[in-house]
Amino acid sequence: MKQHHWAWFFSLGIALIIMGLLAMIFETSATLGSVVALGALITTLLLAALLVFGGIYRSIAALWLRFPHYGWAVFSALASFLLGVLLWAQWPFSATWFLGFAVGLNFFLAGIAWSASAWKLRTISP
């Protein structure tokens, strides 16, 4: 990863933060949009599995690599894992609100992690 690309990563982080906040505010619309975009029926279980296993993978990778500000990535990964477990436990009753909120929170936390990493990458000399 080149140091001069930090602005792209920072922009991605800010965009994810904004999308996450909007999805958490308009969680019903975000849920409907997510279901329409991703398909129906088994989507909730697939998202739960993605959040659980993605959270495990990202936390192990962040702890193993210990890149700058890796603590935010671990926090984001653990939050994803917890959201996945909660979604799995409440399925199918959480279909109307939880999906949009979980996606929004995941975007928001991923945006913070990307922004923190980009901010640190900005200060590294080439």
C-alpha cells in the first residue's frame, strides 16, 4: 500500500461513516433496500454468517498483522461478530429492522477503521 493513496482510503472511510449513519437512521428503508439488493428469504442467515465469520477473520488478521491503529479494526470486527450472533439468535423475527441497523452499524465502524488507518498512513514517509 503506497503512502500517497491515504486520501482514497480516508474518503472511503468517510463515505462508509455517512452511509452507516443514514442506514441506522432510516433502518427500515435500509433493510428493504438491502433485501431487494441482496435477494430475499435466506439473506438474513447469509448476512449473519458473513458477519460472524468475517468478524472472526478480520479480528485474527488485525491482531496478527498489527498494522497502524489495528485496535479499531479489532473493535469493528468484534462488533460485526456480535451483530452476526444476535442476528442469528433472533432469526426470523428480526427481519424488519435488524438487517438495516446491522448493515449501517457495520459500515459506520468499518468507516472509522478505514479512516483511522488512512490518517496514520498519511504520516508515514515514503
